[in-house]
Amino acid sequence: MRAGVRLGIDVGRARVGVARSDPGALLAVPVETVARAADGDADVRRIADLAAEYEAIEAVVGHPLSLSGHPTASTDDAVAFAGRLADALGIPVRLVDERLSTVTAQQALRANGKKAKQQRAIVDQAAAVVILQHALDAERASGSPGGILVETTERP
């Protein structure tokens, strides 16, 4: 298992949940919810700031697929966002399967007494924790990072 902080990213249409791991890559914890930028790259810049602050070695972005493994309406958006992050962060960015991450996060929040209205502000962070923890556990079990490495693009 590689040591180093990883960021977990849950991309939504209005918000992006961010989580991080400890330096030993054992446990994922929530960090913050970043508003999606309507235009510009304020959301990506904020995540880049968090990556620098935590000295992250990698970012793991949830790859939304249907239960059958096919692309969903959110897939293109998450893949495009991951590409923007790969260009901006200067660290590897990986897409990892996020099936049921939001449902799992909502169930955990409900189990901890959070009502639906209270969940809105933190459900994206909780989903990012689920995504990142799954990636950490999978890497620990297999010995290699999972997911799909996002290639950076060269801009003129």
C-alpha cells in the first residue's frame, strides 16, 4: 500500500463533495463541499488548493455507472470534471466505480440521526468518503491502485 494522502471527489451537478485520507491511507474523512462553478474553474481551483494543503499524492473521482455497469446521465459530466482536475492538480487522478455511494452515504447519515433536510449540506462529502474508502480498501486488498487513470491534455 502506497503511503500518502488521497482526495476523494464526488461530482454532482450543483456541488462537489471532497474527502481525504490520512497519510497512511487507512481512513477517509470528509473535508468540504465545493459549489460547482457555473462558468470558469473556481471549483477546480478550490480542489487544487485542498490537494496542495493536504499534500495529496492522488485524487480519486467517483465514476457514476448504472448498476449494470453502463454509463449514466452523470457519467460524461464526472469524466469531464476528472479531466479538468487531471490538468490542474499535477497528481494522478483516477476514476473509480461509485455505484451506490450516495445511497450508502444517505443511509449512514440517516442512521446517525440526520434528517433529509440536514443531509443536503453534507451528503456530497459523505459520498466522497464512501468513494475514497472503497478505493483505499481495494488498493490494500489488491496491492495496486484501482480505477482508470485519467490522462491529462496538453493545452496550447
